[in-house]
Amino acid sequence: MKTILVRPNCSEGYYKDLQNLRAVEPPLWHLILAKYYKADEVIDAEAKNYNYLQTIEHILKSKAQRIIILATGSHPSANIQQTDIANKIANFIKNISKNYQVEVYNYLPVNPIHFREPNWDLVDIKDYVAHNWQGWAVNGIRQYYGTIYTSISCPYSCKFCQIKNYNSLRYDLKNIICKLTNSDFIEVKKDHWSEK
């Protein structure tokens, strides 16, 4: 069964005419979870700047039977913006045919720590760029862009924050040295970030 992971794009509604100034981060959680789901492809509608219909078109072209839509950016709060478009895409595809197995998550359905390294082969790293202001120091050249995580979840229980709901993980308080030595689950392959 061909399986794909999809990151929806809701940026058009938020950025409007400022699309060219926004950063586009690699879909880190999708690339890590690709191992769990044994995904054949990641469709990153945000990086490709696909609108709603273009995203559906690419999903259907993939000929995948299992479609997993993860409504998130690198920061968990992105699920708030992406959940509506993720559900809209899923409902459209489900209405086309019952043969598609469509799943939508606005949280991490499994603990990503167990899957360690992202599958960078599923994306073109050149699609990801820093904010325009991050390139000002280098003559406006926007370099490739990514994030580094030193922890997942949080030891606090703030009422306004949804990070625990998103990660579905209980934060285990340990000393900082132990945390830092265990933070190597996300390893960046140098050759993916260098010019070819």
C-alpha cells in the first residue's frame, strides 16, 4: 500500500501579499514519522506553495492508498492554523472514493524520539529558506533553513498552551546534561545542507 504524508498549506490566508517574505521550514515531524509509516513520499504543500486544490491534485497524482495529513509546522502551534485546511483536504478526498485511507492528525500520533533521524531523501532541501530579514546580513541572500530541537514537550502545565496535547508526551524532568546528551535523535546530514 503506497503511503504519503502531507503538510497542508495555510500560508496564503495568513501572509497574503507577503508570501515572498516568509520562511519555509522543512517538515521535520513528517520526515521523522515517514519511517514509522514507511511513507513513500512527503507532499509539502507549504514549501511548494500549493493552494487547496493543487494539494488535492498532487495527492491524487501520487496514487497513494493511505494518506496521512499532519497539520503542523515545526512549532506545534502551527496546528491551530493548519487543522481547518487539513480537514478540508481530507473530507474532499474521502468524498471522491472510499478506497482512500485518510488520516488527519493535529498532534504527533507517535513518539518521534523512537525514529531518530529524519528521512531527508523525501524532500528537496532547496525548497526551504529563511525569513527575508535573516538574509540581510549576507546581502539579502536567503539561505537554507531548518530547526534544531533540544527537547520535546514541556515540564509546565500552562492552561493557554497546547504543546502537551500536540506532543502527547509527558515531559520527564532530568538534569540538563542528561537531556543534552539524549538530544541527538535529530541528526542533520551535512551533505543535504551543502551545495551540490
